[in-house]
Amino acid sequence: MNAPLREQKAAQKLMIVDCDVHPIQRSAKDLYPFLSKHWQEHLETFGGHVRQGLIEQTMWPRMMAAGQRADAYPAQGGPPGSDFELMKRQHLDVNGVEFGMLVALSKGGMEERNPDLARALSSAVNDWQLEAWVKRDARLKAGVVVTGEDPAHAVAEIEKRAGDPSFAQVILSPRSAEPLGRRKYWPIYAAAERAGLPVGLHPAAIPGGSASSGAGWPTYYMQEHHTFVTGSQATAVSLVMEGVFEEFPNLRIAMIEAGFSWAPALGWRMDRIWERMRKETPHVKRPPSEYMREHFWFATQPMEEPENPQDILQIFDWIGWDRIMFSTDYPHWDFDDPRQAIRVRLTDEQREKIFRANAKALYRLP
């Protein structure tokens, strides 16, 4: 069904770079063309072994319908995000998407315990993104999904994709076995920096073997949803305080689906602690907020909505108008419509930066 004419006109006028679009396999068999016979048989016989107690289910508290939009289910079956034509008709065309950054979280090996299977899945999901999505629409850009707990393979996968304009970033789960500032992960950052690719940190639905909350498992889904923020804060602190940006001065980080209003306060807090205890971390040579200002970009979804909508402008001022990038989180239930997400009046320059220019600069898009 074609979008109404008024929506098509609005899309043509708006034009956005969507920094969070989720492609999903209809089933694990979508990856079979990119897996050896051995791994196809392994999946049929044993399945996967992710770092949590529930196999093929999300951890407690479970989210309804895996967090998907009710109107995004393909007519021929399969989960939302698995049908290119529906995504094109329902989102890319109607919402004026100039570029859509694919974040493939499903069955990509990031949480797989079997290291050999994780390697195979990582490579397969990257090949699948190219064949099933990018080659069908030049607006879509893939992310190199890597196995964070296997840095050697992550480096090999980044180097394999480096130089291919179909890939615009490296996708790494911040729900890692250890804080991402630890040196075991540094080879990944070195490879991303060499390739000129930013690292996109998107919390996955499955944690890295530990409860998503520092105080244990949440009771309700709304608590679980909030841990995307607290976990991302912990990741940002680890990257800054463990000296990642002194070692890799050209490394760029995209925080995806973690919100952004927390960033200024976190920078201020780290600065104050650093001023008092900086002898403990001599490798952190400048105030932490400066590293955050230089190395972090923030995707908007889930969009914060203060009681006074105008207050969001102050958040943008604090973070920097050149560091905010629009995202929708299609096809999830909390999808942010680009015509409604930011409820304040922006100047033409501000709107251009948030909806297009900042992302095009970060991802080096034409």
C-alpha cells in the first residue's frame, strides 16, 4: 500500500540519515548461504549457546513481541525487520531516508559462547547484510558485526571489510564480559582506527553473561529498558578512564539507542573526580569531558522528552550541536517518527545538523 501523498511530500522535504535501523533474519536459515555445511548442521543439531540461561528467548523480564512494532509484521510471515520491501515502503521511502545505518543484532555471534561458531556467524551476518539489504538499496549501509570477546577475529573481520564503502562502522556490543576500556579490546579499536571506521555501541537484548543491572536482574521491562542508559554510562567511563582515547586519538564512538541527556552530567562528574584523584590515572591527561566531547556521537532514540520541551535545547548545547544524530530504531515499538520526535522549533542549520549533516560527517557519507 503506497504512502499518502502528503507523507511522500513531507519525506521529500525532510531527508534524514537514520542511525539505527534493524534488519532481522526471517530465521537462522537466512544465514545458511553464508555458512559452511558444517555450521548449518551444527545449528540444526545443537543450536546456539549464548551467554545467558535461556536459549532462543530473551532474558527476564521478557518484552512483548521481542519489542517490535505491531504494524511491521510482513504479510507473508516472519518478524518485523525481515522484509526489505516492507521496510522500504513503511520507512525508507515515507520518511525520506537518505541513508539508513544497519545495526544487525540478531544471530551475529556477539553473544555466542562457542568461539568457532561465533566467528562463523559474525562473517555470515556481514555477508548477509550485503546480499539481502545493501545490494538491494544503496541508501542502506552495513555495520561490521564483530565478536568482541574474540579480538583476533574481530580485527580480521574489520580488515576484511575495510575499504568497502558498503560498511560504515564497526558494531560492538557494550554488554561485554569486561568493561570495554580494558586492554583486551584495544586491538579492535586499533583496527577500527586504521580502517577509518567509527565504533557503534548498541546494547543488545542479551547481556554478556551478567545481569543487566549492577544490582541484579530487573523485575520489570521498563527497568531493563533503562539499563541501556546505565550500561552505556559505565562503558563511556571505562573508555575514558582507562586511556583508550589517549592511545587511539582518532577513534570515534557512536552511542546508539542509549539516549543522550545523561552525557553532560556524566562529563561534569568525571571531571570533578579526576581533578581530585588524577594521580591514579596519569594516562588521562585532560579533563574527561573533553574526551567525551571529541570522541562521542549520540543517536537520539530513545528521545528524551522533558516536561518543558524547550529544555532539550540546553542538552544539545551542552553536548554540542555537531554530536547529535537522528535515529528511529525501526522496526521497534518505540520507533521515533522524524516528524514528531523533536518537539521544539529548530533553526534550519540545527535541523540539518541533527537529521543529516552530523551523521554524514561521522560516517563519511557522500
